[in-house]
Amino acid sequence: MPITDPTYVPSMTKVHYTWRYFYLTKDSDVAVAYWDDVDDIIPGMKKVMKFYLREFPELVEMVDKEGITARDFRDNPTIVLPLIDKTYSPKE
């Protein structure tokens, strides 16, 4: 989904046009946002990725083992979607 990311400072407002990424599981009626594209450096990116992917233990493990790197994720946040499809188990 396209979004705006405004930064307000006393002398000006800077607006960055970017994308927000969502996933929707088969047993849910609501899509969950898992990433907003940003141009900034994010300290602790690995920790951030694990937080947003916490519903998917297999993906968190892949992040730990460098199967999904911060660079890969930032370059293409949609790389996790096929992995979510493969590893997701519906809640009972």
C-alpha cells in the first residue's frame, strides 16, 4: 500500500512517499502490516525483523541463522511472503 511518511521540523516538513507491506493469513479477516519501507539506517535491524515476524517462528529462526538477511529484507520485503505461505500453521 502506498503511504506518506512525513517528518516535521520547525522550519519545514519533509514528505517521503513509500510503501507499507501487509500479510493476511488464511484464518484471519484482517491483514497485518509487517514493514514500512524506509531509507534510513535502522540500528538493530535483525531484532526489528524478528519482532515483525514473531508470529512465524520458522522465519525468526531463518533471521537468526542469516537465511534472511537485513539487506535481503530491505531490498525486497516481499521475500518473506512465500515463506509465510509455506510455514504458517493456522491457529486452532
